[in-house]
Amino acid sequence: MSNCNNGKTYSFHVCSTCNLLCCIDANPPLTPQREKIIAHYLKEQYIPIKNAFVHEEYSHPATDAEGRCVFCSKETGRCTVHSVKPETCKAGPITFDVNLKTGKVEWFLKKGTICALAQKLQENKEALNTHCEAATPELIRLISELDTRSLKAILKIDEPQTFKISEANLPTEVLEKLKTK
């Protein structure tokens, strides 16, 4: 299976046919820099979303009454900030955890029962490898740029609908950041 489909990415082709489950109750983490980028994009594109961000244990996009990300258009079912969307949205359905004992970041894939793209990636190792290559720098940047409090809060989130697919060395500065109180 090709990673390209008439000029659209493989993930776009698959994701545009699903029920947008990843846009419901996901709360993708935002670094201060990503939040600024999105806020600038919203202003530049005249996208009228008020109170677009939530600042709790970690910053993330706000959600509507149904738990859907405010950036997910109810009219089109598409992301209104697609070109500047959060790193975890770009990496989806790849997610991560940090193993402090080994000093590794562990990569997980959502189960195919909850994500159509994950199912396609499980079936096609070449596509999975290509997707992982694109997801890794996005997630490493996110992990590196998040403050300690936010990263620790994110690492507490349980994701039982995933399974480990690989691991990589954690940047030293991140490991040091996580070892502090």
C-alpha cells in the first residue's frame, strides 16, 4: 500500500472515513510554543474560536459539550488547524510513555478496534515504519518542550487500548527533568 493516495497522505485517506474518535476526549498536550502557533493561525485564518485552550494539569485544546475538540469542525468533520495541529495529533495513532528505569521513551500503537488508521498500520509494516519515522520527531519535540509538571501529568494518563511497538533513547535533558521533583 502506498503512502500516497492521489496527492493525499495515506493517513488522511483512512482518517477521513472514520468516526473521529481521536477528536473526542483526547486532550492532546500543547507546549506554550504550539499554543502560540495555533492561536496565531486561528487569528490569521479568521477562525472564530473563543476560549480555545484549557490550562489544567497540562495545556490542551478545549472541548465542546460532547467532548469533541473545538478544532474539529462540526460541519466538515475536519480539523480547522490541521496544518499546525498538536504533535500528538500528527503522530496519532502512535503514543508514548517514559520508562525512567531504562531511560527510554516507549512507543505504543492504539488498537485497531478503536482506530481505523491503527488497524491499517498493523496490517502494513511498511506504512507503520513510515508513520513511526514521521511521528518520532514530533513526539520527541513535544516531550522535550513540555515543562516537568505537564509531562508528569501526561505520563499518568492510562491508555489501555494501546500496545508497545518499540522504544528509543530518551534525550538526557528530558530524563533529568523527570527525575526532579
